[in-house]
Amino acid sequence: MRFRDGERGVSPVIGFVFVFGFAIVLVSGYQATVVPSQNEATEFNHYTEAQNDFAALQAAFDNAGSTGDTYQATIRMGTQYPARTIFLNPAPATGQLSSSASGNITLIDAGDPDGDDERPADDICGTGQGNTRTFEYQPNYNELSGTGRFVFENGVAYRQIDDGVVFTDSDSFIDGTDIDLRPLTSAPSTTRSADTQEVTFKPGEDGGAAITSNNTTFAIRFPSRLSNETWEDVLDDEIQNGSVGNVTKSDNNVTVELNESREYTVTCRAVGIGDTPSAVPDTQQAGTGETTSTTNPSPAQAALVWENASRSGGTPEVEFKNTGNSKLNITSVQFQFYSSQNNVPSKLNITDSGTTTNSIDYGGNYVDVSDEISPLSSGETKSYTFTFYKNNGMVYNVQNDDFFVISIRYSTDGESTGGTYFIAATN
């Protein structure tokens, strides 16, 4: 008996092996290239959101220090990657809040009651409250690199990257003869997380003193990660107008020398995270306020809610809604501004139905607007025109990468409260 050759099944087997191998190569290639690329895009979107969140945290800290009210803000610490059926994702991207070790703020040749050359800021800020820290956020991504960490310290905010420092806000704590100290006295939680974390900034009492240099060197020494050259850039306006002289750095401390023949007003309010600084300054100016403000509150958190912001040209239109059951009166407003170009407006006017408020100074005190902004009825939504101005009085045209922070105090049912609204107005 003669058997046929057994080669008829070879070609299908070889074909299957070839197709299966090709599929494995495709799947491996997709896992190695496409999945990381998509995850990197997800991380970049989170990184953009984190910049906005960190700016809102800084605004909440600044507002707590300047107003004496408690402010809250949230930050999205990390992000989840898109769900995948076949392909694999790494662990979620995380972030971490932290701070540097505390360091002393010291006034040099500033009329120390004990007759010493150095006067600790505790005299003005309160015992144990003249120490300050940085506040930092570090994202930890699996794909995106070169993001650095976000830091704010001594009135300035920046991104610290391998190539140096990129400022997101360089507002100086020295303005002419006014020196405004805002020490951060407690550290945030250092837990690494992918979740959203709420941070509450609680102010202490406000202290102050008038100090005359009396033709001797008057200087402020404070801890900083930034170089003296960087601080010279930050303080350039004050150097040009004669309020600030030499800026030097030794170890981790920067020393800023001030004009020898001027009287300076030094104010200080320590700010804590979660806990209120307990010490009362020797030279107390004002008590802590009772208002609690939330950043970008929801209807469940506050009656006044930011609904929408749009922009035709460079002037934003911003909509707010009264979600409460009673009439709402907006009483006063404060604003901050953040620009990637380090070019921020100096003033703001708000127009309500043809009536314009008095000018509101960038980073200044709350301005009373109760006569110019009419009350909002329950459920009413109203659009306001926000016009920003440069130092020279020309209109500042808001750009797509600009953000502004509006802090509003209002009353409803006889109770006063407030909110902070982080707003980007795009075309």
C-alpha cells in the first residue's frame, strides 16, 4: 500500500504562525509606542490643570494673609490613564505636596527693643511665627518629563526645572515703603496621591510696625531657594525707585538692604495650613476675620457661583449666578492676575449694566463695590464686564493663557461670606 506525502497541512500552519507572529508584533508595537504616547497626552492635560490648581492655591494663601479670612482650594494631585481592555497601563500618575524646612525672617538694624542689631520678625508676626517655609507641589509622571516642581515662597511663585526658574507670579512683598510679610508656619501633608486634595489656609492675627532706618542700614533676611540675582529681577522696580539697595545671599538666606533714610511700614500675618497660628503679635493691628471663602465653589458650597467667562477681543465678560433662595448683595472685590508673560495689569474696573466700580488695585485690599453692583435676585444670572488696565492707563488685553482670580465678599440673609473664583476667559 502506498501513502501520499503529508505536506498538504504545512502551508496553513505556516500561514497561521506568520499571522499570529505579525499580530504579536503589532500588539507589542502598540503597547510600546501608542500607549505611552496616549498616556503622555493624558499627563500633559493634567499638568495644565495642575498649573491652574497651584495658582488657585497661591491665591488662597495670599487672600488668607491679606484679608484675615480662611480660604480653601483644591489641587488634582495626579491622574488616571484611559481604561484599556487588552493593553496595560502603569500605575496612576501621582503628585505630592511638601515644604522646605522652616527658616527665620529677621529685620536687621530695625530698632530692636532689646538693643540688638537684629530684630526677629516674631516681634511683629507673633512669637514663633516669624519662621516661614516654601509651599511646593511635585507631579510624578510615568511618561512626561521636565515638568519640575511648583513652588511659592515670600510672595513669588515659580516652576523649578533643570534649566532654572520659570516665574508664574513675581509679585514682590516690598512695595515702595510698604513691606508685607506672609510667613507660612505649617507644612502640608506629604502623602503621595493621585486624588484631589483640599488645602485650607488659616490666618493668624495681623501685626505691624513703623520702622525708620535713621541713616543706618535697614535690611530683611529671609530663607529662599532663589539666587540673589533672581531676587534682583523680582525687586527691579523697587531697586529702580530707590526703595531697595543691595541684594545678597549667604547659605540659604537672602538679605535685601533697604533705603537708609526712609520710614517703612512692616506688616505681618502668619498663615497656617489646617491650623490657625496661635501667637498674637506684640504690635497687633487687627483681629482675624470670621469669613470662610472657598475657591470656585459649587452651588452646594456657596450661593454665588461663577457660571461662564467669554472674551471678545481683550475684555472678558464674566457670568455669576445667585443659586440661593434670597437676594444677594456683592459688597467688595479683590483681584490677582497670572500671566505666562510676567506682564500683569495693575487695575481692574467692573461694569454692571453701565455702572462702573472704582478702580481695584492688583493684589491690593478689598474695594467696596456695593453702590455700583446691584443685588442679584434668587436664581438670577448676570454678566459683568471686566476691564483691566496697565500702569500707563491703557487697557490690558487679556490673552488665552492669562488667568485672573477674583475674591468676592457678599451678604445674603444678613450673613456675610465670600468666595474666590479662578477664571480663564478664552475667545
